[in-house]
Amino acid sequence: MTANEPDDESTATKLADRRGQETNVYQPAEDSGLLADAAEEFARGRTLEVGTGSGWVAEQVGPHVPSVVAADVNPHACRQARERGIETVRTNLLDAFGDGSFDTVLFNPPYLPTDPENEWDDWMEQALSGGESGRELIAPFLDDLGRVLAPGGQALLLVSSLAGYEEVEELVRDAGFVPEEVRQESYPFETLSILRLTRFSICGKPSSGKIE
Ligand SMILES: C[S@@+](CC[C@H](N)C(=O)[O-])C[C@H]1O[C@@H](n2cnc3c(N)ncnc32)[C@H](O)[C@@H]1O
């Protein structure tokens, strides 16, 4: 989400900039490229891209895995992804998918911390805004991730320093996953990372990691 963001602009203006470029569907930017690059190396098995936007990331990873499915809450995004030949489901986060359905889940979430007064009620705002904390979509995604992953499954999650790297790591651990940073790129106003999440396990058994 760093493309074309002038140096000293507020989050609200960044939203406006992006809004001016494309009003309905998030188009590939640096964050998309970083996720695609990590996915090309790490994705395996049945792969799902949550919040697919244009479908570009799913398209990039397709040749590297046996199957790829995309999902988005935005009907315009679903249409664009289908136009790329990607099987796409319109759903909120992981709601439409059954238990243990995927070996790899990819997510570049909306993460810009946004004052509610500066949000627009449109699809582009939904693609960018992570609510006041920047983590409002990340938390429910992590809460449901373990359900849709097959045993031994993994996720690749894009994290921006704007959403609070340490806070996201804590959410990841609380959800029972171990985060490993597999990509990092710094820009003038944010650092983007890709975390590879695998289940925390004790003696080979999945665990929340919490000692009762
Ligand atoms: C930052 S964009 C990423 C788009 C694309 N994956 C990429 O990397 O270029 C975030 C995407 O998440 C989608 N999204 C937002 N809220 C969602 C939700 N509750 N469930 C599913 N997708 C959602 C948006 O519509 C948008 O397409």
C-alpha cells in the first residue's frame, strides 16, 4: 500500500489517493508483490488467498501449487479475479470454507489505521482500512485460521509496521501459531513483512502454547 504515497500525508489523504486511482478494486502494489514473492517460495498444497482483490497474487502462485482458490468480500474483486481464471468465492474472511480445507492460506489484509471519521463507506476503503488499530481484520482472521488449515498447514500473512508488528505477532501467538518472518522490505513510512505462520506444537501435537 506504499505506492504513490507522498511523504507527509495523513492516512485519510492516502485513502483518498488510492480511491482516486481505482474506486472499486485494490490493484497490485508493493505489498502484493512481496506476498506473491513469498508465496512462490513457500506455498504448497491446496492454497487459498483471502482478500484477493484483483486476483493477481493468486494468479502468480497458481503455477506453483496443485490448486488455488481466492476469496473476497467485494463482488467487484471477485469478478476481476474470475476474469483471471481464478476460482473465487465471495465471503467474509474464511466463513465459506470447511474445516481442514487448505494447506496454505495467504492474506494481505486491509491494515491502514484509520480514524472512523475519515473512512468512506465504499469498497476501496474496505480494502485499505484496518480500523483504528489497523488490526481489525487480522484478529478475526487469526481466530478462524486454525479451523480451515489441514494438519501441518501454514499461512503467509502480510504485516505492516503501521498496524503494529509486535501487536500482530502477539495476536499470532495467542491464536496458537509460531510466526517466522520470511520477507521484509522497508519504505520511507512503513516496513512490510511476510510472516509464515505454523501451528505451535508440544510433542508434535498442536497447542495454543499456553500453559494451563
Ligand atoms: C490490501 S487489499 C489486498 C488485495 C490483494 N490480495 C493484493 O495483495 O493485491 C485487501 C483485500 O481484502 C478484501 N477484504 C476486506 N475485508 C474483507 C473481509 N471481511 N473478507 C474478505 N475480504 C476482505 C478487500 O476487498 C481487498 O480486496
